[in-house]
Amino acid sequence: MTSDRSATSSYALRLSCYAYSLEAAVPQFLNARHEIRPSSLTATACSSHDAQMPRETTPGRRAIPRPRAPDRARAEDAVRALIEALGFDAETPELRDTPGRVVTAFLETLVAGYDTSAAAAIGRGFPRQHAAPIVSTGIPLSFTCPHHLMIAQGHVHIAFLPGGLVPGLSRLFRLVDALSRRLILQEDLTQDIVEALRSAVRAKAGYVSIEARHGCIAVEDPKRRDAIIRTTASFGTSRNVESLRREIDATLGGPWKTSASGAPSPSPASKSRSRSRPRSAAARKQPTR
């Protein structure tokens, strides 16, 4: 009888371990099958899109957390101390009000996104009218890199297949502001925006690309000031993701493209056309120097 109980207990333990391994493996299989990034599926998707959606990680969680409310007076004292520690006189007319200006810039612009959630930025939305993809390119953004506390500026390109609801198109701009005005790395910001498309917008598939110039790179070497860092993130089936990527590429591949600085630059195709344009007869008669 004792040996039977021992065998039964051993079998139950092995079964429990097998069930735990299976529970951990199923989400990884689904993600590999459907290319869901990042792998954070914790509930089974329902067949109806209006039913309860899978639980996702909260958009914005990748930003450096702010566990307490900001202390403006303390922040101004810290900026003043930094100025003096660098060897400057903080009471000179040019620097006397600098601490207040710096703190205002951070609280009202650079890290103001902490006060707005992704869901609040997206709003309630409208019933979907069609199944065509929605593409918005050239949305301006700026975010603060936590490594040097320096600003990166560029544009984000968004494409998604709408689900049950479609947000007001201006809400996409609010979403970008809410998630980017934080202390965050560019690759993390890209993932946060795509997660918002999945959980807050409830899209069926999404693709996000960010192109930005980083102040820390430009300061280290002026020759690198035009370097553009590009990051992408997506979710959905590989077929839908590839289709959305092509939609963005087609939109940006016109006669003029928008660079990370916001200035239009000719596309390679337009450059080749301008180079191959024949000269006029008058131009051909002019002597060469």
C-alpha cells in the first residue's frame, strides 16, 4: 500500500510538472506561429473580436518608472547645484533663472507623458466602417534618452488593421505624445506604441517604425549628426505584418520623403530621374570650362 501511494504521488508530481511546462510552452508556440511581439500572451484569444481580449502588458511600462510625484523645488535646487558643480556661477544674470526653465521644460514637455495613459490618449473610438488598413506616417515625436538625459527627435510611422473600433485619427498623435514624453529608449518606445495598438486600439495587426536623430550621438561627434536610428515592432500574422510594412514603404516612397529632421528630401527614384534628364540644346552648345 505504501509503495502504491508513493507511485501515485510521484505520478501526480510528474503530471503537475508536465502541465506547468505545457502552460509555459503554449504562449511561446502561439507567438512563434503568429509572430506576436513581444511574447506576452497570458490568456486565450476569443473567436469574437468584441469578446474579452487577451491580457497584454500595459503600454508605457517600458519607460523608466516614476514612483513618486515630482518635487519642483528640489529639482530646481538640483539643477542649480549642477551648474555650480560644473564651475559656473549660478547667480549670473544668464543662469539665475535657468533652474526654473529647465524644470519647466522637463515637467511640462519632456516627461509630461507620465500623466496620460495610453487608454486615455486613444479615447473610446468609433465603430469600424471598413477593413482596410489605416496608415499614418510622419508623426513627429521627441523623447528623452535616460542614458544622457538628452533629446532624440524624429518621426513615427504607424499602420494597423482595425478591429471592432477605430480611434479618432488625431488620437494617434496624442498616443505618441503620451508614450514618448518620458524617459525611454527608442526600441522600448517602439514596442510600447505597438502594444497600445493591440490593447488600447484592439487592432488585428500592427506595424510601427520610428526614425530619430539622437542628441547624444551628435554631441559626441558632429560628423554623426545626420545619423538616423530606425527601430520597428509589429504583431499579427506574418502576412498581415508584411502587408502593413509595404503600406508604410509605399507611402514614404513617393517623389519626396520626410527625413527625421522634418525636411523633405528627394527619394532615390527622383534623384535618378533628375540625373538622367537630358540637357537642352542651348546648354549643350555652351563651352566647358
